[in-house]
Amino acid sequence: MSFSAAASFCHRFGTGLHAGADILVLLESESRIGSARQKDAIKRLIDGVKQGEQLHVLMSADKFFPTLMTTMVRVGESTGKLEYLLSILSEHYHRQQQLRRGFLASIAYPGFMLTSGIGIISLLIYLMGILTPPSGGQMTDLLGWGLRGGTGVLIFWTYLLLFFGIIGGAVFCFFKNIAGVQNIVPLVYMVPKLGRAIQTITIARFCRALSISLGAGLEPTASISLALDATDSDYYRAVRDDTEKAILEGATLSTALEKTSIFPDEFIGKVEIAEHSGTDSESIAFLAAEYDERAQGAMKIISRTISGTILVSVALLLLYAIFRIMSVVLGFYKEAFEPI
């Protein structure tokens, strides 16, 4: 379920429950909204509710619904605060949606420049294949790549697809933790500015999920487990058992997190200070708001880094093409002025 769909669903459903509407009536309305996959998922909820199943049980059995939403629905159904928790979730998913939109908007122009640069090079390759010089034969290979015409363009695009495919595959393997690749996360965090930004966004997601869980009345061990899962990182999920064991042995939240050795000292210190300033749910909620603001700045750093990399790559590609063409043209002039 996308962030935008989750935010809208939680807002509508929570508002309807607060107004006293029947769950089946609300689900019937939801079954006509959203993508085909979302409509099918809601229809499965309707069938289950009619058979007497609880909503959170049905959601947990369907991979379409996020884990955080499923857990909060379970807590809401058991505590009678479902409409309140859904409104909190709506704000959470809306905030995540804004971060993603800001990121996409910031890389839109560099993406356009990259597409334009590829288009210019492709057009040049194509023209070298269909145009012929007055003396006959083929056009001079201005780029020096040996690519001409439609076939040359297809080969050029194949190389690009291979390049971007490798990058996309590496990103996919990292997020899916294929072959335990997320073990290099500490090395990623060591990258100046970029690594710190990625860590900040991850911690912000952890804080927000932990704040919602504790505010809903979920027990600390379950709250931490859910918050670690909300990071979408197996690197963080791997310390779940250690934190639960520390909490059960009587450790405070800051002490339990410190024992994992994966959170920065600054964050541990803020958690410790927050614990002394009020209840866990209130203090973590305040800390979550702070890291939400930091996440916005971190997202700007990441988008600027990606934008800068794309723009520099396009500039280098076009400069290479320009200097290559100039060298060929100057070579013609040089030959023309040589004595016969």
C-alpha cells in the first residue's frame, strides 16, 4: 500500500468511525476507491468481517497492508481507540508521502537534463547513420564509438539499460538485504553528509513508529520490535531480540538501545534526556517530531547529492561529445591546409 493510499484510507476510515458509522458500510465505500489491488484487498476485508473475523486478523493475513497499520488496528480494536490511532497513522503516512514527493520534485529537473542529454547523443548517432557526405561513403564517426543509425542507437540504449540496471539491481539487493549486503550499512554511514542523512531518515522512521506504538498503549518490547521493523532494514531488525531481552531484564529504553551499538551516541543521549522529562510516550513523541524535521533536511541533502551527480554526469557526457566533434572538425581544417 502506497503512502498516499494509506494516508487517505486511514483518514477516511478514522473519520467515519469517529462519526459512528458501521465498519461494513465504511468498507463498502472504500471498496470503490483506489487501485484495483486496493479494491480487491478491501473486498477481502468485507468478506472476512461478514464472517465474524476481526479487522486486524484479516489485515495481518494480507500483505497489501503495512505492518504498522495492521498492528495499530489490533491495538485500536483491543483498546477502543481505533479512530484515534487511525488519525495518527494518517498524519504519519502523509508525512512520509510529503518526504517522497519533495525528493522526486527535487530530482525532476536533473532527470529531465539526463533524458535530454541521452536524446541529443541518440539523435547524433542516428544522423551519422542516415546522412552521407558529398563524396559518398559514411559520415565520419564524430563520437568515436563506432555507432551509427538506428542500430547504433539501439546498442547505445542497451549499454545505458545495462548501466542503470546494474545500479537498480544494487539498490534492490541492498533494500532486500540479499546475501546480507546490509552488513555494510556502517560503511555507508561513514560517507560524508550522505551517510549521516540516510541514518537520520532511518532513525526518524524508528522514532515515529515507536512514538505511535507507545502512545497507543503497546508494551515496550512490542513497541521497539514494531519500530525496528518500520525502518525497513534487516540491519536494525537484527537487534530485536537483544533489545527485548534488555527491556525484560529491567533496562531503560535508552540503555536497551545503547546495548545494540547501532544507534549514534547523540540519539541515545536525546532518548535518555527525554526519559527524564516525562513519560515514555510523551518524550518519544517530542523526539520523533524533532527527527521528522531533521529527516526533511536529510532528504534535501540526498536529493542534492543525486541531482548533482546526474548534472555532472550529463555535463561530462556533453562536454566529451563537444570536444570530440571539435577535434574531428579541426582535423579536417588541418588536412585542408596541408600542402598537396
